[in-house]
Amino acid sequence: MHMKRIAAAACALALCVLVGLGTTGCKSDKDKVVDLVTRTMQSYSVAADDQTDTKKDKDAVEPTYGDDATMTQLTAYGVRDYDYHGHCFKNYSFEVGDATVDGNSASVSVTVTNQSLSAAADAAASDYAAWAETEESQQAYAESGRQALVDKLVELLYARLDANESPVTTTVAVSLSKDGDGNWSVDGTPDFFSALYGGSDVINGLAPQAE
């Protein structure tokens, strides 16, 4: 009798474990897309110094910035992408809303607040124009050439981004698609990237040009 009770208790425990695994391990597609979008949006919040540690996390999403045209120009002048994006997303925040799933397509509403990159770039350009009239700028150019001008322009842009003088809040529908293996991925649409940068058209390039 005693052995039967032990066996029954063991069976009950095993059943509880299996039920628990089944409950937590099987997410609906709606849960999956919300989780993916949340992790995707969180990836933009990571500061430049923390990027290396984040890559060690198997659940971490590698951020896609949609600004290849800009970065091609900036990296040519020695601007580090982690530094640049760290300033672009210094004041970034988001809130994930409702999700809808229709077969292999899904959409998740996300509200994003961030400093407008285009407004910051315009303000930095004005700051640069004023600085270009000073003796300091002439001396900097004489010592280091065009690189000194670019460095100053980037410095002014970072200052404007950090100041967060023109934050923009945008609600955007994040689109997702599911492949043949059942894996979901975020579709980087122009509206999505625009919302990330405070309503700025980064796809077509926003790299500031030094005179």
C-alpha cells in the first residue's frame, strides 16, 4: 500500500510538471509577435557601452537602424556607429500596444517618443554656421583640415540630440511576417524607422554635410 501511494504521488508530480511545461512553453502567435516587438524596441534602448554584453544574450535582438546611407558617410569620417546611435536613442522610449494576427502576417501598435533627428540636425547646422565664422574654426581647419570641421559638426549634433529639445511622439503599426518554419520577423518599413527617429526620414540619408 505504501509503495502504491508513493507511485501515485510520483505520477501526480510528473503530470503537474508536464502540464506546467505545456502551459508555459506553447505561446500563441499573438504572444510571440508582442514578445518579439517588445525585444526589438528594447534593443534601441541599449547604450553604446552595453552593446557587447547584449550580444551575449541569446534572446537579445540585434537592432536594425535603417540609416545605411547616413552611416556610410559618417563612418568614412571616423564616426563610430555605437556612439552615433547612442546619442540618437539617448532620450528614446516606447510603449507596445495591441497586436493582430492574420495568417502569416501580423501587426503590433507601438507608440514611440524620441528626439527628432532632423530637427536636431537642422539646429546643429545652424550652430555650425555660426561657429564657422569664428577664428576657432579657422584655426581648427588649419591644423586638421576637413576632419576638424566634421568632428565639430558631429559634436554639435550630439549636443542637440542629448538636449532633447524637439521630442516627437508617434504611434506606428509594426508589421511582422512568418516564414515557412513558423518564425516571426519584424518588417522594417519606412514608417517604422521614421518613428524611431522622431519622425525623420533616415532611409534617404540625414548625414550632415560640412562645408
